[in-house]
Amino acid sequence: MMTNQLNRSKAIVIGGGMAGLMTARVLSDHYAQVVIVEKDDFPSEPGLRLGTPQAFHPHRFTARGKAITERLFPGFEQDLAAQGSPSSLNKALFFMNQHGSLEMKYDRDDYKFSRAVLEWVIRQRVYAIPNVDFLPKHDVIGLLTTSDRLVVTGIQARDRDQSLQEKAIRADLVIDASGRSSKLSEWLEDLDYEVPQPDRLKVSLGYSTRRYKVPPHLTTLIDQWDVINIQGKPAAGTYTGVFSFIEHGTAEVLLYRPGGNYPPTDADEFEHALSQLPSPKISEIVRELEPITSPRGFRVPELYCHRYEQMSRWPAGLLVLGDAYCIYDPIFGQGMTVAAIATEILNSCLLERRDNERPDWERNALQRMKEAIEPAFWLNCTADLRWEGVAYDGSDSSAGNAFSREYMELFLKQATSKPDWRLYGLYWAVNTLTVSPRHIFNPQMVVEVLSDSDEGKVLLSDLQQKAANGETVEEMLEELLPRFSEAPFE
């Protein structure tokens, strides 16, 4: 990823989490100095930061996210292994939903980790980059601009120690990777920019996580299991339960549900809820383990997706990525992967800019990042809108498309109940952002899947009755199904 020259002097990254660290790695190839400004202090060993309340809960890379991270930080998984993270190679994966269950061997050599260990490993790599500096314990309180407010020239930061000293930090580029705490919309409005309302999925989701120690006589469990995923049933309003391992022989168990019926954080109630899952697999294992934490809860009132790319004016010298742009339902594990994709797009844009300077390169980068964001956010909407109490409020008419939800449910049913490994592989690849949703949402695939069940044939018949003026079902579907750019998947 190295460039032939460092053709800009200084860049600032707001946020020292995973998105900020990956962004700083990319910028280090293009700028003589990169400064990461973070509101928290960084722990001296793997540990949670105060500003990331979600960090205790499970975090995962998809295969695509892992591949990008490997390109940025070659061999990073060996660093995870050195911190005690277990490999998932050839371990069992059990997946259960309302349509049936699947069990298989995991065929990739992935390492499973806590957020604390992953951040520690990646942060040590970034510490070693000579032209990257860290400025912890500083709040960013605003953007610096030229007098006409057309160009961002840096940030105004405030030290979080007792002095509360403010300082101006100048830079050629500022990237907001500060996550859910981002104040970018307010900063832009303060500069008299008109900021569109974000799309919102009012999801009221909650999840609770408890960690357990595996006693010495049961350590074979770590060699046996990768993950047990028992999905909740939207029609019945039941919890999803997920069991997996992280570093040092620690098991983590999660309960999850959208729609405002939050999983318990009381220890006895948590254990009882595990016993009520449709399969006893998780509760039977957990019964033999030693709790090392109380259950901890986390609540997400809504998911949002900003529409910065639609702004009629956007200041030069400013970009945004990661959760500061869009947040996702954590159960799908897409957030870190989308952030990684965005850093690849950033690198491509900077390389193009080096070879062909263009005044509006930031707007181009925003648009390309949004093309990567949209499939993930749409998939979240399609999945979560199945639950009572979830509502969509936004500008994308396809996000609330009832047909797409019904079709996706039938697709999953056909993939699981037979099972049909070809369809299940496609379902997995689309939801992990490995391939475009077009592989599932195209007229030929829709007709094939719907033709294979009585429920599907009813949907096809409804479409045929609505067709007019000689229009075929395939032509109707071409208009009905969501469309996404193929560029992020090329």
C-alpha cells in the first residue's frame, strides 16, 4: 500500500478506535504526519476504554474485514494468538433459526478475540509507525476553517485534564472516525452547512453479555466449538443466544433482541433466559462453566445512516467514516468490516488524487463510501423490520419493502430446512458483505426460490396478477427489488 511520496504534510484522525487506527494506517502512506486525537486515555495493557460501552460485548470480523485488516497489518492474527486468542479452524458451528438447524465444521483459520485485545494488537502496530502520533485525553470541540468556511483547516481540541486548555491543531485533512459520539452534524450546522436528516431505524434493540471461565476438566470444549448461534423468532418475540470463545479460555454468551423487550442483566434471570432458548445446547454447556462477570447490558435506541453525500455543499479537507457515518445492528458483525472497506476506498481516492488532483475529491470519496455502506444498512433494515416494535424513518423507499422481507425469509427457510448449501452459502456471503446483495436479489434467483414452495408460489401469483400491459414477472421484479452499486464488491 506504500506510495512513492508523502505528498501532504499533516492529517488528523478524530477517534482512536478500530476505524481510527485503520484510517491512520492508510493516511501514514500519504501524509508526512498523522495525529490520532482520542477523548479517552489508552490502557497500558489490553482493556476497555471508557468511551466504548459496547466494547465488552462480542466483536467479529467477516472474512472480507479480516482480509483488509491483514493487508493493512500483515500477520496481525499471530499477534492475537500471542494474546491467547483461539483459532476457529475445523471447530463446530451450530446455527439454528425458526426453519431448522445446520451444523458444520468451520473451514477458515480465524482467530476469535475480545474488542479490548483486538484494539490493543492493532494499536501496538500503529504505535510503531514513525509518522503517526497519538493525542489522548482530548475532546474535539469544533472544526477550524478558512474565513469563507469552504475549507477545513484543522480542529479545536480541549485537554481533558484539570486545566481544560484549548488548542488549535492545523492539518491538511481531518477525518472523523469518532464513532457513535460523533458531533459532525452539529459542527457542520454551526458552519452554516445544510445537513440532511439521517435515515433512522428505530430498533430499540438490547443485548446482554456474560463471560465464563472454562474449568480445566472441560478445556476440550475450546477445541470442539467455534460458535453456537440460536436465532430468536420474530413471530414469537424470543431472544437470540450466541455462545463463543475469546482469549485465555474465556467463553462469552450473548442474549439479544430488537423491539424493546431487552434481555435481562440479573444473573439468575439471564441463566433462566438461556434455558428457555429453543435449543438446550448453550444452557447445557454454560451450566458447567464458572461465571467471571455479571451480565452486562447495552441498548441501541436506533440505527442511523447519515446522508452527507447528498449535501449540496461539503467543505474541502474533511471526511467521515465508520460509525460516525452509519451504525449497524451489532448482531450481524458488519460494523468493523464496513469501516475497513471505507479505509480501502480512502486509500484508492488518495492514490487517484496524487496522480490527478481534483478539487472535489472528498465528495467523490464520500459517495464511494456510501455505496459500501448502503447494502449493509439495507440488510439490517430488512432483517430487523421483521420484529414488532421496529420502524423505519428515512428516504430510502426500498428499506421498508415488505416483499423483500418476505422473500428473504423464504430464501432462508429454503436454505436451512433442506438444507440447500448453495443457497445458505449465498445467504452467508451476502450478509458478511463478501458479495453483492444482487446475488440474492435478482429476478432469476427470486423466481427460482419462490417456485420451490407453496408460500413462494402465492407471492409469485400475486406478482403475476399485478403485472400490466404484458409486463413479465421478471420485469416487475427488476423494478421492485433493491439496487446497489457493484463497485464496492469488485
